[in-house]
Amino acid sequence: MNTESGQIRVSLLSRKNTLLICLVASCSFHVSFLPDCGFASILFLAGIWLLSTRCDGLLKRPFYFGLVLGLSLYAPQLRFFWTIFGPGAVALWTVLAFWLGCYFYCAKRWSGRFGPKIKLLLIPFLWVGFEYFRI
């Protein structure tokens, strides 16, 4: 803890840990749709929170990282779009992934501006806000 400013230093994740958390979050998102596996959504939300607040090396461009993660989440769930729209399905998947990219961008930008207690409350409200406007 930095005693002069009273702020807590948060350790950043390495690239290896970032990719591991991304993989766990993505897999737990897909597993949570299986019967009696809804608990996996907690791992997804914890992974998204960690990725949006504590990653640095891979998240130099948080919007693009969120966009790619969103495509890995939504494209397998909405793969039937490909049979209906063909290559136009990529644009529809990207529209959904856009909101996750915006969340990552705002969460990363705001995570350094507020203290840990405010951030703990702000990040979930930010997530719910983006999910609300996505619908």
C-alpha cells in the first residue's frame, strides 16, 4: 500500500494468466448453458471482472480485446446465424461483441480513476448498464 496517497496498488496479470482467465471465462460461459451448470456463470463474471480491471500487457487496446472475446462468446451460441445469413452473420456477431468491447474500454479507463471500494461497486453497474442497452 502506498502510504502517502492512501491508495492500494493492484497487481497486474501476466499475459499467460490473462489468456488462461480468458479461456476459463469463455468456457464457463458456454458450460453455464448446460442443464444444472448455471453456477459456471459465476466463473464467467469473475473472469470478466478480473480481465477488465487487472490486465495490462494484453489489454493495451481493451476495446479490441473485448470485441474478440465477445466474438468467442457469441458466435458459437448463435452459429445458426450462419445458416440463415451466410457471411453476414459475422456482422451480427460483431454487433453483440461491440458492447463487450465498450464495457472493457470503459472499465479499463475508469479502473485507474477510482479507489478500490468505488471500483468494486462501479464495475458491476457498468456491466449491467451495457447489458441493458445491448437489448
